[in-house]
Amino acid sequence: MNVCIVDDELLIREGIEKRLVKYGYPCEKIWKAADAHSAAEILEREPIDLVFADINMPFMNGLQMIETYRRPDLHFVIVSGYDRFDYAKKAIELGVEAYLLKPIEKAEFQKVMDQMMEKIEIPRQVAEMGSGLRRVMDCIREHWQDPAFCLQDCAVVMGLSESYINKLLKKEGGASFVDLLNQYRIDQAVKQLQKSEGRIQMKELAQQCGFTTPQYFSTVFRKHTGITPSQMKEKQR
């Protein structure tokens, strides 16, 4: 995500930049401009995704700048020291997606940035990765036999946050990470039972499939198949 901060106050420009970095938002590059004319040069030259724009600036105010340079793939957040209805009304008419009042509160800043992430970064990451569910399943297929493997490990492997993975899974089917992992493990356990014609020991099968105890394995197996491993084992003989 490429960001441009437009404000004639140096402290505001630096403050927004520091918060973006401090709170870990995935900004590839952050540009700063003291007025709309300088910002215009950046907007025409660089692939900006998000603009923080002050309203009261020299030469051209923030609303005029937005009206001139708005486009479908560019998102604007107004930053203003004035809680005025006419400003807010005009901002809404221009499609501005958020309005931050100075001094900017931490909670409000994070709320706005979470909204911007939903609109800018998450759709982009989903598009780049193809199917989020497919990538999670690839990760599960690689590590399913490790009993310690968990959502946190998957997040590290994929280079994503746990909350982001949960959002992807919810959007693409609704199953939790644990359900997907256990379902895959049980699918493999069923294949092993069929392959061994029921001769494999339950303790050995549980260990092979990433379960710490036969008891837990049996509980999960029954949840996903409707019968116990022992009952399925008898069917294979």
C-alpha cells in the first residue's frame, strides 16, 4: 500500500507517518507533501493508494484537491481541525471514506486504517495469492503430521497475520483453521485404515496423523466421521 500524507503542518505529517509504521500497517512507501500542488506531482507520478489530506492548506484546499484528482482506485481520508458540517457534507459528496479530527486519537486512527486495509490491502492480497483457502490447505498438507502445528505456525509460513487468515477462511467457506487441519488429518487416517485393511494400531495411527493422544484422535475422528476409529477398523477387516 502506497500512502501520501498532505498537510501543511510538519508535526501532523510526521505523526501520521510514525503511526503507520508503529502500528505495522503494510506501507510499501510513504510520501509527504506540505501543500496540494506538491501532492499533485506525487499523485501524477506515483501509484498512490491512500491519501491523508488536510482541508486548510495554501494554494488549494484538501477538498478541491480531492475533487481534482479523485479516481476509482484512490482512497482519501480527510484530516481536519474543524468539525464542520459543510466540510463533512462535501467530503461525503466527493466519496471521501473517513474524516479524522485533529488531534488524531489513536483508537480512531486505527479504526480508520482497519477500514482502509479492508478496502485496499486485503482485496489486493487475496487477488495476488489467488485462493486464500488453497494456500492454507497447501500449508496444512505440508505440516499436518506435526502435532504442534497450529494457526500461528501457518501464519508464519504464509507471512500473514492470524487474524487475516481467519478472515480469509471465513470469506471462503467459514471453516476454522482447526477444523480444516483436523478434517485433513482424519481424511488421511481413513486412507491409512483402508490401506492397512484395519491392521494398524490406533496409537500408531494417531501419532502418524498428528494427534498427541489416541483419546483425542478418537474424539476428533468421531466428530468428523460419525463413528470411532475402532469401528471403522472393524469395517476394514
